[in-house]
Amino acid sequence: MATLPTSAPARLMSFEEFANVPDPPGGRYELHYGELFQVSDPQFPHVKAQRQLRILLERAAGNAGVVEKEMPFRPLPEYESWAADVAFMYQARWDTIERYLMGAPELVIEVLSPSNTAAEMLDREQICLENGAQEFWVVDTNRKISKVSTALGRTTTYKAGQSVPLFFAPGKSISVDEVFA
């Protein structure tokens, strides 16, 4: 859950400055457009969805890649540092990371929090899909749906009784019902 600023910053914070800022109690910071955003700890439905997604994706991925919760990444070279609620990355790319993941993971999943806005999610989606993500998912725990957008410009909303096909595991999918079980 990001806390949005109420006014423009006096100057943009660089990534190097951001890297030296200690996390606050009960959350963490992200850097968006050179502004520091406090992200508070999520509520239980959010955590439960993250856990389920990680389990289901790891099972499907096998040795193809890595699935992580709160995956830190730098979608753009400067003024940005985010963490995906859940992410998948091919193993070969994972093995090349030295200090920071540059660009977006191949799959970025954001589980909606009460503070998220539609504009914020659209902005994240566009930046991730333009900087390495093959898919960007928005998972809504209230409506029990998953909206999947691709780098090719397709968007599909999956609901109860449907399954989301996985680009990194041909022939495999995850059931929307299992995500919210």
C-alpha cells in the first residue's frame, strides 16, 4: 500500500541516495519518479494471495525459473526502485544478477491493496511491460479476479472457474479458484 505524496518534491532522489535510506518500521520504501514512497505491510488477504501465487507458480515453473514474493527491481535505470508482490524470472536471468535486477521481471504480479489506484496500476503495468515484463497481472482479492496484460498489448480478465495460461510453462496454467483458496 503506497502512500502518495501531496506535493511535488523539491528535487528528485537518485537511486544511489535511495539505496542508503533505511526502511521504516512496519513497511518499506519504494522510489517512484524520484520520490520516496512508504509502502506499509499488507493485510492478510493480500499476504494469502501472494503465498498461493508463489506456491502455484513455483509448482508450474519447475526448474525454468525463480518465483519470489516482494521481488525488488529497477524498471528504469534512474529514479525508480520497486518490489513486485510476486514475480517470475527465468533462471538464466536470475543467475546474472549481481546487485540489482535492472528492468522488470518477466512476470510481475501486483495484488491490489486498498490504497492502490487504477492510475497507479496502469502506470506500473505500462512501465513493466515496456521494460522487460512479458506479462503484468493485477490480482483483486475482493472481486476474486486476475487481469493479465501482455507485452503484445492483450488484456484478459480471468474469474472463478477459469485458468490463467503460463507463458513460461507451455501447456500449464493456474486456476483462479486456487489463487483464492
